Amino acid sequence: MASRLEQALARFRRRQQAAQEAEARGAPKPPTGRGAEAFRARVEERLRNLEQQVSEIKGRVNGLIFLVAGTALTQVIMKLMQ
């Protein structure tokens, strides 16, 4: 079974080949001007925002893990003291 990477590469190659064939036929290229740059910038900004949110969630999860571990350790110590 082909991996996801292999499938993505196959799709990329098919698209690239189709674009080359269209160019050979004289078909117009898709616009890659200022709109594409603006789209790329917005995607990068959203990705950075998403990375920050994931980092914040990771910090909160780590805090919860330490809270639960500390609570469990406290309970064990209290049981041993009785």
C-alpha cells in the first residue's frame, strides 16, 4: 500500500505533467501574481497563529498532568502517614 507521501508525490507529478501538456498546447497559465503572494502570506500568518495556539494548549496539558501527578503523590503520602 502506497504511503501518503508517495500518493502526494504522484498527485504532484500528475498535476505538473498536466500543466506542461497545457503549456505545450498554448493554454494560459493560472495567475501567479500578487493574489498568490497575498494568499501565501495569509496562509503563513494563519499557520503561525495555529502554532502559537498549539503551543499554548501543550503548556496547559503539561500543567494538568503535573497537577494530577502532584495530587496522586499527595494522596499516596497522606495514606502512608496514617
